[in-house]
Amino acid sequence: MAKLVMLHSFRGGTGKTNTSANIGALLALRGLRVAIVDTDIQSPGIHALFDLDEKSMGKTLNNYLWGECEIQEAVIDVTDRLGDSVEGKLFLIPSSIKASDIARVLRDGYNATLLDEGYKKLQDDLELDALIIDTHPGLNDEILLSMAFANTLGIILRPDQQDYQGTSISVKLARNLEVSDIVLIVNKSPKLFNEEMVRTKVEEAYKGEVVVVIPHSEEMLALSSAKLFVLEYPNDPLTGMFKKVADRFIT
């Protein structure tokens, strides 16, 4: 059975989607079979990191949740975006970027209870080693359901007072749902901040493990979510931090 990893943040702008994509790529480059599900249905974005647009997509997660297709029909093999001779596999299940579909989600909602069944089908049919769920910021029914299913919950936050307060809510809810493995990833930390001080503050605040404290990166910002950082900067210290997160997720 694949390990189900959920990446979440209480607020937007934490770098959650970039983290999901880069971790998925690293695991596939190691020879694992990995799928990423974009459950940020209201504001999808991970497709851009794999050079996909509306014309590149057929069925999407939206169609599955509206009962219009099987989830396997929404799978896109993006392994070729990682370069030549990749031993693993990377699949993406995107959410629709059509304005009409996003408006329909906001107006009518969707059947979030289908997610559990969909995750199991993906794990079995694609013979996955890891299934990564890239969630919508904040909290809703879909996020609570995914939390309940997750083997590991990675909560991403910035060293920001609003993020600290929101993360506290996410951590409490996850513990109430008896999520067995919760880890914290501090992202976009100003370079003038002391890494160990930030780590200690966050670990003491949430009584949890901080995997990494990632500094603000101008190189990441310059990529503008159009490319995968770990491919463009394989020897950068930030790529080493993503590798550390990937290690933690699959152990």
C-alpha cells in the first residue's frame, strides 16, 4: 500500500504547492512510483509546474468528484518532465483550471466523500509507492477527510504571526482526528532569522517535529512556479532541504 502524504497550510502563499511538486519529483527520480493529487479545486496551480495548460488536460479531479468519470481517467503521466532515464514514475491528477468549472465548484460544491475511494483506486491501479495530496489552504470538509486518511501530514508555515496562529488550529484538528504522524516545515524564513531559534520556537509552540527551516530563496522566486527547483538547481542547498523532507516522508 502506498504511503499517503498530505501537504497542508492554513494560509495561502506558504509554498505548499511548490513543495508538493518538488518532493514528488525527487521521489520519482529515486525510482519510486508517485502520484500528486491537486485538491485545491478552488484555486488550482500545480499543473503550471509541469507545463500543463487547459488544452493539455482531459478529465480532471473535478469530473471525478462530480461523478462524471473514474479517477483513473484524470491521471496524467508527467514523468517525461523530469528528464531522460528516470527509473520511477510521476503522475498528476489535476484540478480543472476552466473558469466555468471553478465557478461551479464555488456555486454547487462537490462530493468530497469520493476522495477516499479515489485515493485507494489510484494506489492500487498505479501501483504507487507514495500518494501526495496538495490541499487548499485553510480548512474544509475535503481537508478534514484527507487528514483522516493520511499516513503523514506535513504542515507548511512561514515564520509569521498569522501563520503561527492558523497552524495552531490545523495541528489541534489533526490531533483530534488522531493523525499518527504530523511534521512541520517552516518555509520562506528571512535570512536574517536564526534557523535554530526558529526551529526551537516552532517545535515548542506545537510540540511537534520541524523537518527543515527553509530560507527565502530568490532563485525559487525567480522561477515563478514555471519550473521545478530541484531540476533547475540540483546542487543548491535548498534542493538538499527538499531531499531531507522527501526522506522524512517515505521513512
